[in-house]
Amino acid sequence: MIELSTQLKRARMAQHLSQNEVATILHVSRQSISKWENGRGYPDSDNLIRLSDLYHLSLDDLVQHNFDQPTPPHTANHLTVRQREVPPVNTSFHQNTDEGLLLLLLTLASALLPPVGIFLPLYVIWRNNKYNSLHKTIIVISILVSLYSLMGTYSIISDDWIKPSQTTVYRVD
């Protein structure tokens, strides 16, 4: 029987994936994958199930057997209850695209139009996630732009409708 750490590394190499790619797909750090493959730690049950799905191996093959050997027919289609509960791994790499810079530019551009700048940064905050670069910066900038736009919108409304200015225009001949 092969040790789990060796089995994880062999399975990853067989799928031609890097540690970074596996970490991105599973939403864990690359250091976690390295730790699992070096035997300094073990994945939790959810990650173990996702790893078996990603590597196209049953849990039995991943944990107990050498995956180079054929799987007995009675275990090939056997899924535990836990495996049925966990959704399959989304292996498309575009799921983790970094849109941090785009969201930041969208927020800053919305500051040019005060009424739009109130609501668009709220959408940006909703769209932002912890996998974006500048995650916390986007939140801070979005709040500041919303406040700035709120003051600008109030200024426009009060000057035009609430308290129109008392400026008198004289005709010069």
C-alpha cells in the first residue's frame, strides 16, 4: 500500500497539473497542496473527495491502492453517501479569473458621474471576492467613491431644486 502523500503526488502528475493549478481549482493555498504531498498534513474529507474527483479516481484508489493497478469492477461505480453530497469539482480555470483591476477601474470611473457613482460601487462590492487581487482595496475605494458621489449628487440636487442660487444675470449692452 502506498502512502497517501505519494499517491496524491502521483495522481496530480498523472493529470499533468501543477500544485498551483490544483490549489486554484480547490480554492486552497499552494502550500496546502505541498504539505499534503510531502506528508506533513492531510486534506480534510471534503478536499479529499474533491481531489478524487479532480484526479478521476475513487476514494478507495486514492487512499488505499496504487492507482496504476486496475480497479476491481465492484468498486469502480461505488460511491459513498458523502461523495454524492459534495458537488463535483469545477476544473475550468476561468472560474478564478482575477477581475480586481477591472473592478477598481469601474469604481473609479463611476466617480465621474455622481448619481451612477452611488450605486455602481455597491455592485462592485457585491461582485468582489476574496480571490481577487486588491480585494480589500476595492472595498475601501468603493465605499469612498459612494460617499463622494453621494455628496456630489446632494450638491447638484440642492443647487438646482432645493435651494436654487440667487444669482442674478444682467444683460450687458
